[in-house]
Amino acid sequence: MDTASSGADSYPTPPPSPQHDSGPVPTTPTSDPDSMDATPQAWASNSRNGHNHEVSIFLAATESFSKKNTNCTIQESLDRFAPLMAESRRRGFPVRAYISVALGCPFEGPDTDPHKVADLAVKLLEMGADEISVADTTGMGTAPATKQLLRTLKEAGVRNDDLAMHFHDTFGQALINTMVSLDHGIRAFDSAVGGLGGCPYSPGATGNVATEDLVYTLHSLGAKTGVDLDEVSRIGGWITGEIGKGNGSSAGRATLSRLRRDAGET
């Protein structure tokens, strides 16, 4: 799937620097409503190469993170994304909205108000988002906090089918929080092979929950994921080696060791 991202995690231009915090910095060509028709490359045909296309937008649940990450307030983010979302829907592109620091902020602490997250999710759905990815960007989230957040989202009228959960594993809680979310009825989760990832404005935060660990856990519960653990472990081992990063997946490393043994390698 081809995804055009606008906001926090994908930068065609550098994110706003704390040393140069004097004004707005553009995110993507498509985030500027005046440039929508002037940048056809950003609105490639939905049928080109037989690919589907999705637009991803990134907002924050705290004002401090929003200002540091995208150099604007939460409301300014919503205002900027409104025409982009409308144009995406007009062109038939689904929109996925990410809410960063939903379970803890590096600037405001671990107690992000779940009602603010729920309010933002409701607004984004009303604006036309097809799915909301609720992100524990810092990895500060705990099982009790995750339960409370999911309850608050439900009370606000946000359906499980409208949600995905996005956990980072900084404090080793990503799989625990995944289990909490599964018990709540969530069935969509973001992950990264080898546990890759991070956030430039969350020092010390590790990557997403490892895809290999997530798949191993889901398979142990009898879930049908359609993902081949051996193959995704090979991919995780390859890409972490290519970029010189440690493989952050316990299940991935164990699977690779088994595959080497099965192949007669030491």
C-alpha cells in the first residue's frame, strides 16, 4: 500500500527544529490546500501500478508535543488537515489519523488526559478519518492507563472498528498493553519488524512493538494473522543488519536461531 503521510512520522522536509522555532514549517505538499492541484505527483492515480493509496495524518494529544513536533497547536493541526481530508475523500483515498502521545508525553509527563484523546478522535472521525491509530509514542503506557483510555474512547462513542493501537516498547509494556487492547475488542495493531522506530522528540523512546513478537503472541492465542513468522523474522534480521541496528525482537531472534539450526548452521 502506498501511503502519503502528513505530520509527525514522515518528513519530506525536516521537522521544525527547537533552535528555529520562529514559524510554521511545511509538512508535505498535500498539507497545503493551495498546492493540492499544483502537485499531481502527491495525488498519484489510485489505480497506478495497481496499488491502493492511503493518506496518513499525524496529530498530538498534548499541546507541548504538537508545538515541538509540528510547530503548531492542536487546533491549528485540525484546521490544516481539514482541506486535506476533504480532498482525500473526494479522490477516494482512505485517511488514517494518528494521535501521538496518547499515553504519555515527553514534555507533559505520563498522564495524558484520556478525555482529550477521545475528543480528538471524535473530531477526526467527524472530519472523515477512516481509522484512528492511538499511539503510545513514548512507551510510557501501562495496562491500567490503556484500560482507562479505551474505556474513555468507548464512552465517547468511538467504536473498536474505528481504532488501531500503536505501542512503543520503551518500558517493555507494549505486549501487555496489546493484550489489554485485545481483551477490549481491538483487532488492529501497528508494529515494526525488529522493533525498529523511535521519535526525534521523545528522547530514549524505543521503536514499535516488534512485528515478530506481536505475531508470535497472536499465534499463541490461536489468532489467524496471515503472517508467516519465519519469513517476517528473516526480514527483521535482514533489515536490522542492513541499517546497523540491533534486532529488538525476542521472537525474531529466537526464530532465526531455530532456522539456522534447522539448516545445519551454527
